[in-house]
Amino acid sequence: MENGVQTRFQRRIIVLVALLTLFAGVVLVRYGLLALEGPENNRLSAEAPIERGRILDRNGKLLAFDIPKFNLAIRKNEIDPYRISKDLSSVAKSIGLQPESLEQKIRESSQNFVYLAKRLDIDIAKPLQARIEKGELAGFVLEEINGRIYPEGRLASHLIGFTGEGNTGLEGVEFKYDKELSSIGSDKLRGNDVYLTIDARLQYSLEGIARKAFEQNKAESIFILAMDVNSGEVLAYVQMPDFDPNTFASFRESEREDRMSVYSYEPGSVFKIFSMSSILDAGLITPRTKFNCDGAYQKVLPSGEKIIIKDLNSYGMLDLAGILAKSSNAGAGYASDRISDNEFYSRILSFGFTEKTGIGSPGENPGSLREPSKWSARTKPTVAIGQEIRVTALQMITASVAIANGGILLKPNTISRIEDANGNRIYSHEVIAKRRVIAPETSRAIMAAMESAASLEGTGWRAKVPDVRMAVKTGTAQMIDPKTKAYSDTDFIASTLGILPANNPKLAIYVAIVKPKGESYLGGQIAAPVLRDAAEAAIGILGLPREKSLNANHAGIVVIQEPPLASIGANMPDLKGYSKRQLLPLLLRKDIEVQLEGDGYVVAQFPSPGTAVEAGTRIVLRLQ
């Protein structure tokens, strides 16, 4: 009997040990699973969140910065089963959700640590935190994170972009400079500050002008771009419709899309300044060469086929100024007959068309122009008037800079500088000259002809600002109907380009109105007044000079006394007093390194005048 009792006792001990071992195993497995879940799912991270760098305008106005945000979560193993229903009801009311939605999140999650709401504002989170600290909300956890705020709301939203989950950049500068702003891979507690080239004052004013025009013309979209013609810096980046990056998820993707860089279109007659400058620069016409613009461009092919491109009116004999002033399709078409297909193609491409500008969305559209081998007999005169070529608004404003500054295509830019949290500068924008596109005398001739377009005899007179000499070109382009693949009778793009002051160019402004449905669809009637208002705003905000302009009748040829362009020979010249525009040709030199610092006119230089200049010499010019 004693042996039976002893045997039963031993069995009980074995069972107890087995149960204890099983329990220990379960505990170890549970802790292991919790460890595998990581800090995001079972406990608050002990590490302080890295503050994202700020985004500011060129003058230091804050456009984006971080503020504390809070994620609300719950640990299921710490829930009080007798209070959870009441707790969920009160918490749901505090954060503006339904209790059922919170219950569903808890029930459907296989994790112990479940997020109930994310990116709560501090005014919502603070009362909850007080209740948690008092022990009133068993199992509930508030996790502090960094959230993004855009204090100016919609201002420059398509340029700035926005952040999403984890405060990671999703669009715009926030995406493109995510590494710099977040300091990924560094031990810094705050990212770098990014200063944009835009002027927030000008941006705000032009957005107001664009919004009014957008509504008046019942348009699908409207673009306004302003660029410094001597540096390539974008001063305003305006698109309607716009959106508020603080609540970006409530807007449609079409409203958030940066259409100025991803949307390509046939530009219409504004493009004539590029086609005419190409033909003029090739030496195939002069500013005084005249063509018979009797209502249409007409050409009969050897096959007997007739090509006809109509004008709005019959203008008679027109020279360069007259062709641009009247926006004659016939004049541009006949001028294009003088240049070969291949040379015309290469010269158009030299302006930057069919290549990305590098400053737009990651999905930037390069535009398109078929190679000459695929052209029809109609293509060349059609391209000359801005059709059969697709461009973006960014390409148009960038190419116009070469017309304005004496013929040099500059690399456009939207970033002025980048500084670390201590104010140390780690990047500064420098003017980059990509190539010479046209000769200075060609640039002057086109600018003079564009002034005629701004006169009362031209299509761009509505864009003219009193007391400021302006070079203007208007355009109206029929759009392709995606259903019929033919030109639409109802859909147009109205546009106008302005450069000012024409006698000493500082600023280019481009306006495009997509699918206007108001009283008119003509660029000279609806886009030109928008440009005038934008130019007026820019003159006041940027302090551009005005002068008493005398109206005078002339033969269409304006002679502008241009200051000499800078040149460097065997010895360093004295460049004090030279403007940035006069210095641009130096940036094309491959044998020496030229660095421009600041804006305005040269006040200091290195090396000093008279110093021998050899290959590889580094030259620094400080402007003020």
C-alpha cells in the first residue's frame, strides 16, 4: 500500500513539474512574441522622435515645421474588462470617432498593442493623457511623435508638398529633400532647414490673382510662374486648383498633382518667340525680312497636296516685329520654310524642350517632339506656330529666360540654400549656365519685337503695365480631343508670357489658362490681363523700377543700348559694377571656374585686377 501511495505522489510531482514547465514555456514564448512585436507594437519607444527640418521662403518666412502629435493605442492584456466599454465610449467621443470603430480595431487585430488613432493634436491628447496618468483609462497609451504643420495653408502647396505616415515626405520638396529634412542616417535630433527661392509675399499675391482668374474663366487649371531671368530662380510657383497640405487626404489627387511639371500640352503662339529666334539666329532672316501674311500660310507640294494654315486676319507684309505683334501663323510658317528640318529641330531642343528641368515632380514630363525623320510636310510650319510639340509650363518659363538674358539657358532652381540646425550653411544655390542658345544680338531683336506685341497694335496690349517697358507674347492653342484624336472646337489653352523691364530684363512671368469656359478663350483677352496684374504685383513687391514711358510710333525696330558683356583674357579685368546678366557668359567657360555670390552688381572680386589668369583659375565675384 505504501508503494501505491508513493507511486501516486511521484506521479503528482511529475504532473506538477510538467505544468510548471509548460507555464514557464508559455511565459517565455509570450515575452518572445512581445519582443518580436517591437517597440512600435508593445511599448513606447524610449528614443525621442527626430524633429524634421523646417521649410522657409527665401526671406526666412516659415512655411513648414514640426509640432508634437500623438498616437493613441491600447494594450489588450491591460484592459479592464469591467470598464472597457465605458472607456471606449468616452475616448471615442474625445477623438471624434464611433466606439464601434475602436472596438472593431481591437477585435480584428492579432497584436497585443493596437493603434486606435494617429496624429492627434495636443489639445485632444492632453486631457486623455491626464486621465491615463490618473489610472482612469486602463491599457490606453499615448505615444508622442512629430507631426507636420503648414502655417500658411495652401500657399505654394504644389511646390512644398506634404508628409504622410511617419512624417515622411510624399510630394514636392518634402519628398525630394526628405533625406536632408529628416537627417536620415545621422545622429542629429533635428533635420536641416530648406530655404526655397520663392518670395512668400509674391506667391501670396499671385495666388490671389490666379484664384480670381480661375473662377472667372471657369477653367480646369491655371498656372502662373515667375522666374529671375539672371539666376534661374523660381520666385513664384502658382497652380489652381490648389490644396491644403495640412489636410491633404481630403483633396483629390488631381488637385494635389503638380501639373506644371507633369502636364504637357501644345503651347500655341507663345512658342513663336522660340521658332523665330531659331530662324533669326541661323542667319536665314533679319529683323527687317518681310513675308506676305495675307490670311494664311499656303504651300503646294509636288504631289499636288496643298497645306493651308490660317490666320485670324489678313495682315499684308510683316517683318519680325509685325509677325510677333499680330501673332501671324502665316509669317511664322513662311519663315520656317527657310530653315532645314534638322537644324530647326536641334535649335528647338537647345532651348531645353524634350528634356526635364529637374525641379518638378519626380514624375516630371519631358514633353515631346518627333524626330525630323518622322515629320510630315506640314510638321515644320506647324511646330513654328506652337503645335505638334508638347511642353510643360516649367519648360516654357525656363526657355524664356534665354530670350531675356542675352541667349544663355540657365538651370532653373527652387532651393536657395540648406542650413543645419545651428545655422551652418551646407548648400547655397549657384547660377549654372547650361549652354548658349542664341547670340546676344538675336536676344535683343526678339525682345524688341516682343515690345511691339505689347503695344496697342499688338495682341498683348492688355498685359502692358504703365511706365514699365515690357516684352510680351500671347498664345491660344487648340487642344486635342482624346476621343476623336482631332483638334477640339471647345477646349483651348490661353497663355501669355511677359518679360520686364524689357530694356533691362529682371523677371519673366508665364500665365496659362487650361480649358477656359468663360466669355473668351483667347490668350490676348483673358491671359494677358492676368499677366498684367501679376506684373503689377511683382513690380511693387520686388521693387522693380518704373519709368515714364512715352508712346511713340516706329517701324517696329527698337535699338537698345546694351552694356558690354564681361570677358576675361590673359589677365583679370576689373569687373566691379558689372551686373549678373553681364557676367553670365563667363559661366560657360570650361577652362576657368567662375563663382557668383549674391545678387545685384559686383562689389568685390578675386583675384584682383591685373592678375594673370591661367587654365583652372578659380574666380569669385561678390555681388550686392
